Amino acid sequence: MKPPFRADQVGSLLRPASLVEARAGHRAGALDAAGLRAVEDAAIRDAVARQETIGLAGITDGEFRRDWWHLDFLSRLDGVTLRENPGPKFNVDGASEQPPIATVTGRIGCSAPIMVDDFAFLKSVTSRTAKMTIPSPSMLHLRGGRRAISREIYPDLDRFWSDVADAYRAAIGHLAEAGCTYLQLDDVAFAYLCDPKVRQNCRDNGDDPDALPATYAAAINAALADRPAHMTVTIHTCRGNFRSAWVAEGGYDPVVQAMFSTDVDGYFMEFDSERAGGFEPLRILPPDRKVVLGLVTTKVGELEPAGSLKRRIEEASRYVPLERLCLSPQCGFSSTHHGNLLSHDDQWRKLARVVEVAREIWPQDAP
């Protein structure tokens, strides 16, 4: 079966203790880069084996080489600097670390391959489909908006978006040359723009939140213009994921038309709680696309009953035919190096439950 798979995953996994210790040692100067990469390699091999044993067809490296789901990639683009984030905060008490913000201080470009070696290693250690995740082009704009983009470099945002598209086409081309056939664009922008407080933050940044969904969709389509025909591309959108906290709330209605205009093969959409709204917006899904229902939460360790997941999939099938639906967790388990507030055992049980339910609903597509 071509991805997205009936049982799929968003990408990030909780970091094992060995990796947490190694990364701390590297930051302290007690472990060199080669030593850290060796620990990362071992952790990734273990995670790949566990995913294959569970029965997943799409395999990730857990984003084990990253600190942040988006910034490790964005910061390697030409013209990007990381700065303190003054925008909306996560709903978590005592958060000592918030993600920095990608700020555009020079002309955007991709003068060297980004994370290609990381993907090549993943592909070398799995016999299944190696899945690569990178942040969406919109992530260079959403959090800081016009205010975080140099007016000296980009007095006109049309030029900015053109350079972003060129840079992404180059980065995606490098991944394609390395054999990537399953690429996921992680994009919180669409879901964030369903929340009134985020929309107000956009206005404060000098942007029109009503216009942004179409702008972001156009940027994604331009970025994907040269992708090879054999590469499956999906978009994952969520409302934030940091130590089991989130930023935004609200159903998809304000953005779904723009989001579904993107030239991708499927959408990972979270529906694990009331903050995501109902399934009704799925009724306008284009007939050639799939939706991966994010019904299993990564925020808490409690395991969803199989019967409950089946009932919710049946409910979604009122708006999208069952053959165009899939199942996954609503987000990654560790979008940042901190990890969410659940155990490793909880994580693997949830992924196993996704596979279990998918096999019962779509037995013909079981891995």
C-alpha cells in the first residue's frame, strides 16, 4: 500500500535515557560529535526495530537527532537566525524553556543538503518505508510574521515567499536523491489559525490572519512543485505539542478550504479532544486525498479503548469514505527533546493499539 498507511505515526518518539545523557554530555563538552552520533545511531536502530515489531509500515528515526521538531531544520537554511519567542505560550505551568523563533535576517536559501545524512542512515536500517519529517514552509513565518522578517532584505514579502519555495525545492530535491519516497510537512499554522488569540497575535505581527491560510497553501504548493512523482507527501497539522501542552484551540472550519487546496497526498489531522472540533470539515476533502485521523492522544498515557477508536472512525466515515481514512496518534510523542508526560511503555502501547485497530478495520491493508 502506498502511504499514508492505514496505521501510521506522526514521527517523533520519546528519547531513551542513553540519548538524553549523551546529549547532555555533548552540551557540557564531555562527548564529541562522533560519540554523540554513535549513541544516536544505536538509539535509532532500537527504535526502528521496535516499530517494525509492532507492525508499522512507515518507519521514522524518532527525530532523535533533533532538539526541536522544526528549528533544527529551519536554522540550517541560509538567512535564518534563532531568537527568543515573544508569541503565545504553551499551556503548561513552570515551563523553563520555550522554543526560540526562526527569524529571517538574510536571504533565504538552501546552499547545502539538510538532514540528508540523517535520512540516509534511517533508510539503511529499515526494510520498510523510511518516513522523513520536516517543518512546513509556513513555519518560517507564522510565529514571528512580518515582524520577524527583515524589511531590509525583504521589503516585499512576495520575494520572501519565492526564495522560501526555491530553498524548499532544493532541500526536497536533496532528500529525493537520497531515496526519500515518504515526506511529511509538519505544519501547526493551519490549526493555530483556528484560535482567536493566535489570530490576534498575527495582527500584532502585522499580518492579516484571514489571508494567511491561502498564503501558506500557496507556499506549500510552490515548495512541492518539483517533487518526483514517486514521492508521497503529507501534511501534519496540530495545535502545539510541548511537554504534553498545547497552544491553540478551535475546529478546522476557518482554514480547511485553504489547507485542502495543497498539493499533497494526505493530511494528518488531530481529533483527540474537543479542542480540535468535529469531523464535519472533512466533507470537503478532495476525492483523491486521504485523511489520517489523529485519534490517539500523545499528551497523556491512558490507552484509548479499541472500541472507542472504532466508533470514532465510523463517525468520520460519514464524511469521508472508509477507504480514504487511516489512523494515527494526534501528534508525535516528543516534538521537542523534553518529551511528553507519558512513559515509554505508554508510547509503544499506543502505537500498538493504532496497528491493532487498523488491522481490524482494514484487514486487506495490514502490513
